[in-house]
Amino acid sequence: GPKHRPLPRREPPVTEEDDDWASLWKDLKRVGWSRAAPSGLETERFLRPGAEHCRALEHKRHFFTSRTEVRDFVRSRRVDCDELTGHVDEDGPSSSDDDVPQAVESPESSDSPVPQRDTPLWRRAPSEIWKTLRDHGWTYKTGDLEYPWHYLRPGARRKGGILGIDYFGSEEQVREFVERKKIDLVTTFGHVDEDAQAAPAEKGTRRQQALKAPSPDQAGYAPSWRGPWAQSWAQLRELGWEWRYGPAGATRWVRPGGIDDESKNVRRDARSGAEFFEGEDAVLRFCREWQVGWQGRTGHVSEQMLMGRARAPRKSQGSAQKGRRRKAPERLADKAQEKKKPKKIEKAKARAAAKRGAVTAVVKRRASDDGVSPSLKPLYKLPLQAMWQRLRADHGWRDARGDNLRPWFYVRPGVSEKRSEWREGRDYFATQEDLRAWCVDHRIDGVERSGSLNEVLESSKPKLVDLRGADLWQRLREVGWIKRASTDASKPPWRFFRPGADVLEVPPTRDHFFCSLEDVADFVVSRAIDGVERKGHVDEVYEAAKPRKRGRKKSPPPPPPPPEDDDDDDGGDAPSAGGPRGRGG
């Protein structure tokens, strides 16, 4: 019969405005957005996360029919694919409360006789306040034991936020905030940035007190950089820090000088933990170590870490607001400089030692390196950045270009130039955290041990062949072993897979997994797995055990006959030395 040609697939129109659509849709798809078959005259249909469980779908609420509508929704709701994902549950405690009559006070029972749309929000009925705020960027998330729901202001996050300022625990608290701030949705919307625009009073809220905190370079002290994050980031922005989006929508906090002038993005040779950071805690830890904000230090990529006496004494910002203490009177100056007397316990120990006849009664105290300059401490006790600078400048360590997933490798001295011979964990490390853990484990002090490949280093951790049970499995997990539930009901419930094994293979290769930790321990002992050169990978080749020869066992040879004694048996049947006739003569 005639062949039927398939109908051409209907493709959505592509315009110049959709250049950045691929990256936006990739992030939205990661947090649960999906496509659906269009109906009628629609060319596309995009569903919000959770919309597939709704009974009746509404246009521009549960789904969108164009990319422009998606962009407008993302912009109006401030969807960042981290805290806010655009889920239908973010609209409020009940996604269908527009159709269900509310049990609270109705607009007809409100004291305000004027129409609701012509009235400022703070004067409207309580049932209308939360519905209106949802359309202006307010969101909702699951709460805690005290408050089952949390109501977030636009631009606010629960992490680092303050209950009653950044988010609220009930609709009553939201209404009180709206009435207190006189939110009218014309000049004020309840955004967190409106707090910074308002003039802080002398005794205001905690956020207002944080906004009027002194600058980092005030009074000549080193800031503590302990938070809160909103205050610390405002100060870092003044010093030239910036932020950019990374892979999968992650936020990168970039030091001054880490942005390329042409592309206006993070430089290609920038390294995580050096030129930019991927966490708020990492930024604050770096600022504390490098004393950012003291004597004009901004954290620029060209600055070096201060060592020894060049470092400034730290002083908290809270104590700087209170002012310095008054100078003690001259008559009390000598008493203030006197050393404190030892405690009663130390006195008693000294007397007991004297009675025992000790030459010197010295009280043992805990060893501490707090008073030692950072340049005199062992390398493994230094901060991460200072330790890496010392390793690279004084002991021959170097960094090399990494792979697609890890941009940089940290290479030990004495490693071969052929990258094909390198092994991770022995010749190089992919992250600075792995480098620091290795230096602490092997006690790299920079004097007797520098981490060179020619040195004989012994780990302070016990060997794998000496471990059993949970301790052994914890160490094996660090080198790539995986634990999965068994799919065979007739065998033990767990399977322990070696590195490189396919856990989804059905049935899995017998040599690639074990059914108990006892079998894993026997494998580790028999193959001498050490976790560095031998990790138990499926591609590793081991010497095969010599096979035992099969067959019938040979009987032992008969014992030799006892020696004959001629002197004791002269008249026997044994022939004599002269022949059969006997002795001659």
C-alpha cells in the first residue's frame, strides 16, 4: 500500500530573546519544573513544581503557555532555584484558598466601609492581606515545632534571618507587621531592602542596629567577621567584593580582582577557595584569617597573608561600639600590672611536691601554641591558606591544571612530569581540604617532613588490614566503596561494592561486591589494601594465588634398613668376606 509520511513535529518558535532560555530552563528543570503537552492553540506549556497534583489547573498560576510568562513569573516571585523554586506550595498554606470560603473575618465584617481595592493594604480586612501579599513576592515554607508555617518577606531567607523581622510564624504576625510598617503596596511592599533605606533610629530593631555598625577600618582594630551574614556582606561590597552565578545556579563570592574586565565574569584561572568561595562560612573564615578590613586590606587577589607581628589584635565589633575603657588611675597602675597569684589548687600541689622532696615544684599545664607566631608553628597547625603558601614557597609544592570537574590539582614535590602516572591521594590532591587532611594525618611540619615523594611517611591512622567492622567500612567509604541494599531475598540484605563497580548491573559481577563485612575484611587482608596505592578498584590487578595441585597423594618412602653388625653374627647365613666357603686358610 502507499507509504504514509509522518507529520512534521511542531516546534516552538525561536527568537533572539531566547538566547539565555537554555540556562534558565536548565535551572528550573533541576528544581522540578516540567513540560506538558499543549492543548488547543497553545504551542508550549510549562508546569510549576507540584502542579501535576492539583485537580484544576489555572493559567498563569499552575502553568504557563509561553517563555515570556515564565520569565515574568520568575522575576516577580524572585525565584532563585535555591530557597525559592516556584513550587505551588509557596503560594500559601492552601493553594486553593481562593476557591474555599475563609473562616476568618470577611470583608463585609471589616470596620473599613471603603472598597477593598481603593484601601491601603494595612487597612484592609485580615482575610485579604495574605492573599494580596502573595502576588507581591511574599512566600511561605514549612516551619518548625513552634510554628508550623513560616511567612517570608521578599528577598529574605530563613538561614541567618531573624524571626519577627525577616520572616514570621503566623498570619497574625504578618498583619501586625503590615500595620506597623504601613505597607500600602504603592511606596512600601515589605521587601527587606526597605529596612536599609529607612533612617535607623538610636534604639531600633536588631536589623537597624546592625545597619549602623561601624566600618571595618574604624578605631584601628581587626574585625571579627563572625556575622550576621547580611551585615558582613554589606561591608565586603564596600570593599569591592562581588558575587556571580556558578554551575547549577550556585552562588560564588568573588574577591576583588577575581573578575575578568572583558567578560565581567569569574576569571578562567580562578580557583575555588582562593579567588572565589562557594559558601558564606568560607568567606567569613577567609576574612578572619587574612584580617580583611584592617589598615586598608580589602582581600584583593594581589594581597598576601599577614604573618607574625604584622597581624593586628582582634577585637569584636560589639565592644568597639561601647567605646574604650577609661585609663586606670596612676595609683592603681602598679597593682594592675602585677601578675595574678596562683590558685589554691596550684599552691596545694606545690606544697605536696615540696613535702615529697621534689627539687622544683612545677605545675603541669596544657601545652598551647596560642602565643607562638604563625611562622613558627608546624605546617599542619596553620590555617589552610597560610599552610598552602608555605608549602608552595618553601617546600616545592605546586599547582597544576585539573580536569573538567576539578579545576586545580595540588601536586607533591618529586612527582613525575607524566600526568598518566599520577594517582590521586598519593601524588596529588584535588581539593585543599584533602590536602590539609593529608598533612595533618602525616604530621607535615616543614622541618623534618615537607611532604616530598622521596620521604618515607607513615600515616598516624591505623592500617586498613588492622581494622574491622564499622571502622574499616568508614575508611573504605572515603576511597570509593559503596553500600547498597540487596535485590536477592535469599541472600544477606546488603551488598558492599568495590570502587568502579556498576551498582545498577543486574545481576552484578560476582567479583565486584561482597555480602558481609567479614568478606570485605578478608579481601582487604588478602590483597593488602592500604587505601592509597591499593583501593580495591575493580581495574586493579593482583597476583593470583598459586593453585594447589590435585591428584593422589604420594606415600612416604619406606624407612632405610638398620645397619648390619658382623661381630655379633659370625655363624649366620650371611656370606663372609672369603666367599661361600667361609674364611680362607
